[in-house]
Amino acid sequence: MNLVYLDDSCDADFQMIGAVVVPENQFMLIESYLVHTMEELVPEEQRERFEFHASAMFHGKEPFNNLGRDRVMEIFRCCASIVTETPIPIVFGAVDTKNLKQMIYASARPIDIAFRTCAFGLGGWFFEHVNGQMGIFICDNNEKPNVKSEMQSSFRAYRRRLRSDKEERGILDRVHDDMYFGDSAYSVGIQLADICSYIILRHLQGKQDTEHLYKTIEPHIFFGLVEPNGKPMGNAVALSDPANKTTWVDTMRR
């Protein structure tokens, strides 16, 4: 079983959905490492309600305002090291919202595009790397109802319910039949996806103070695409689809 944790990050210029794929036999190790990181870097009186919440941590918002920049950057470094040491793949889809507004389909919903792009890349990862094992999607239980409903709708378009033996499951044919939502405060997987997504978002923004963290995780980005121009990021490549002699990216654009 592969646990696929997803989280969204956004600013005025970009909307993105990032995912980390955690094999179930690595989950306990990752959880223990994050607990060790918290014990080392977070004061004891703050641990009870602490979670690895990327944006709030980085900008020193409550309850992280007393951690200090050096300690926060070390927390980010430790989280990024999980990706390299485990290692685990990262997949993301992003939308340049300013660019989108100039397109004929400017009214398209960025969260829907970002999720579908990310889900498409995850389908490619399962196609390339998983033999007989299934995955399950676990997302942050977003407080914005429209975000949750749009992600759920997009997932169900890519992982269809079967009504007869002749039907196909869709791009996410190696994924369980529905996606699930959890509280990030209780899910280290969602928190790790949040950290990785935020690091990538800052790279898209051109921020240099976290670029060394992006360079750390970049080799483990299996698939990353920025729409609407289709700019690939990291080691993202067109995924082979021997069934029709084209690529997964080309298939998505049809």
C-alpha cells in the first residue's frame, strides 16, 4: 500500500497541489523522525499543539512566533531530508493564475486544474513504479468547502466507479475508489506534503532564501507541471504510455 498525502498551497500568483507518496512500510520511520525533530527543536511547552505548518512557521505566526528563524529553517531542512533519505517521490500540479487570466479559458478554476495535473502525475507514477500495490489518497480537510468539493469531484473524474465489467477505472486505476480527508494536526503525512508544497511554491515565486531546500528535494520530483504553459519542473518527464505510443502529458492535453 502506498499512502498518497496531498496538500494545497497558494498565493496571489500561483495555486498548487503537492503530493508525497509514502510506502506504508516507511510511515513509522517518518513519523518517528518528525517526532525526534520536534523534540529537538520545539520547546516542550509548545509541543502539545505543534504541527509542521509550513506557511505559519516560516512567517512566524502563532503559535510559531517564538521559534526564531534559525530554528524554523532547521525544521524545514529536517523535513526536506526525509525526502532524500527515505527516499519518497514528490508530484505536483501548479497554475500560474496571472497567466491563466490572459487565456481564453480564464474562467477555469485553478484548484481544479492544479489537482487534475497532480493526480495525472500520480497516475503516471503508479503506472511506472507500482506492480500490484494500490494507493490511497489522503488530503487535508480544508476549511474552504469549495476546495474540498472541487478536489473530490476531480478525483472522481480520474478514478471512476465501475458499473459494469466493461468499464475502466480511469487514470487512477491503481488507487482506492475514493479519496479521504484528515486533520493535518494529526497527520504527519499531510504535514510533510505541506512542507514540500510550500518549498516548491517559494521556488515558483523566485524566493532565494529557501532555494537550497528546493534543490534538496528537486531530484525527487517525479512529476511537476505548471499550467497553463505546461512548464515542467524538477525531473518531470513525459511519461511513456505504450498503449497508444504517446505520452501521458499529451494524453492529458487532448
